[in-house]
Amino acid sequence: MTLPLVVGVDGSDSSLLAVDWATDEAARHGLPLRLVHAYLWERYEGAVLPNSLKRPSARVLAEHIVASAAERAGRRDPDVKVTTEIVPEEASSALLHEGNNATALVTGSRGRGGLKGLLLGSVGLAVAARAHCPVIVVRGDTAGLSGGHERILLGVGDPDTGGEAVRFAFQEAEARACTLDAVRAWRSPAHEGGTNRPGRLAEEPARHHEERASAQLDALLRDAMADHPAVRVRRVTVEGPARRILLDRSAAADLVIIGARHRQGHRGLQLGLVGHTLLHHADCPVAIVPQLV
């Protein structure tokens, strides 16, 4: 059975952008599209409905939201099969439940009740931190949203966080027929790069860490490159903090992908600074791919 691409919709401009992006994504991968509206979304995000839309009229609003989103997806690509669902739950709970039977979850970067200046809505952050399937938060500039860069950015982490992300990135690059930039950041511990060391000796620790990062990158990419020989891969090792490097490079990407550790028995992912930085500030959509450990 082909699992759908699930999109959380709430009628906001942000969620409509997510519908557009997800429709294109579903078409690329030959997936059905499932549009889900949580009946209690407004309460969760703190929005206040006008008097004319107080319950029971809120049900009418919910039906209008999903119907409009489905019509929008149909206009964008009539060949994508679209279904809708209205769920009487809080938004994050509803989407997390849907994610148990989804190829991936897609959300906008801000909900209808998002406060001005809020970089990522509470629903998007909660889902990205707890889902058992990949989560894509749709954000960024026009070029990134439209796929104009023809480049996927993969932040390659450690084996315990990055294996599923690598596979996801290669599948995405192959479906888009675009270049995959696989980036691994590295840093020399401060005590190894002291200013009192002679030039050649000071370079040796840095060279060691760079070579180690390069070897780890090769090892993590090897199987996926063999499985997807048509994908053009540009492998890069860069000294510096991963969150800054990936954030800077997101301006020239159509999607940035990172892995996250999902420990059994724990309620959520360990997103870390890199995940939080990208979810709040990236210039293109962000995919968080869980790795069950």
C-alpha cells in the first residue's frame, strides 16, 4: 500500500503554501495527498474566532478549509489523488496520529493564530520534534519554495542520526533530477589549535579532523550512492558549526534535510541546535528525518 503525503491545513497563508509544495512533492513521487484539518486548531494556536464563526459554525469553517485546500491542490495538479479529513483533536495530536500511516508529514511554518514575529508555529515545532516519519516544514523564499535552485542540501550527521536522512535525501534528489550537496561540518577542539604552536604543527590537528570528517562522510554516503547512481553528489567537508554552515547554504537550496535521533521509550526527537536553527531560520523548506535508535 502506498502511504500518502499528509498535510496539515488550517486556512492560513502558510498552510496554503504547504499545500502547494506538498502537491508538487506528491506528483514527483507518485503519492496520494491527504489534507488534514484539526477541529481544535484555533484553540491550540491561540486564535480567536469571530462571533459569526463560533460553534457550531466552526464545523462549517472546517469543511470550508479542507474543501478550499483540496480545490487548490486539484488546480495545481489534477493528476494527484486528494483526500481530506476533519479530526476533532488538537492539531499536533491529530498530525502525529496521521504520521503513523504517512510517507511524510508537511506543515506550514506558522498557523492562523501565530503571533507576529513568531518564527515557527507551535504545531510545526511539536510535530517536527515527535513524529515517527519525516516532517517537512514549508518555509523560505520564492526560489526555494519553487525548486528554482535545483539543489538539495543534506546535513550529514553521525551514523546514529543520519542513515535514514541520507536515504531520504537521495530519493528526493533522484525524484527531482537535481544535485545533492552532502555537507559534513567538523571542528578542531580549541585546545588542539593553540596560537603558540608552530605553523606546521598547528595544521596537523585540523588536517586530522578534516580527514576524519571526510572518511565519515564517504562511509555514510557509500550505500546510497550505489543504490542511486544517477544522482549527482557534491560532497563537502567544512570547518565550523553545522547550524551556521547549513543555514548559510540553505539560501541556495530547494530543501535542507537533516536526521534526528529518536530513542525508543522517549516522547520525542533530539532535535538539537541544528534542527531548531533550521526550522526557525532556513531560507528553504526543512525536512527532519527521524532515526530510531
